[in-house]
Amino acid sequence: MLDRLLPRALKERDDMAPSFFKALSRLPEDRPRDPLGTIRALGADDFYTISFLIAGAFFLDEAVTRKLRYPGQEALYETPDYDEIMETVERVQARGAVYLDVPAGCESI
């Protein structure tokens, strides 16, 4: 499954591909006794990249998502009300900067 889905995951997240391959290049050539521990030993960033892409590849398989009863992500299309947003922003801008004096000795509270 990974021979088919991992390339697809890498194509979908091509921004992560360089760091994925860099992390893989630092793994030993022979199968380690503790594969997960070996990947974790690469560091948090490399572990995240490798595990994220491998998990993502599994979630590309319909049989896996069906067994997990995971419907997948759905795009949500929302049109924000920019007039309402600007009303709020303009009120804050109109009032200007607001500062509170902090009495001496209260800085640590």
C-alpha cells in the first residue's frame, strides 16, 4: 500500500518532500532493532515529517478510512462579512492607543 500511496502523499505535500527525503537519508541502511526509536532519534522535526506523511498516505486509502469510519476532510466555503469586520477594526482604530499605568511594585502580578 505504501508503495502506491506514499508517492501520492508526497505529491500532495510536495512542500514536505525535501525534508522527508533528507530525514530518510539519515536512517541506517540495515533494519534497526527498534525502527520507531530510530526514527524518533532523528529529532522531533524529522519524526513529525516522516510520521505525518506515512499516516497521511494511509488516510488516502479508502479501505482504511472506511474501517476507521473517517469521512475525510470536507472543504468549507464561507464568505466573510468584510463590512462587519471593518466596522470592528475601525472602532478600535478610532479610539487610539490605550495604555494603563502600572503602579510601581505591581509588575510581577
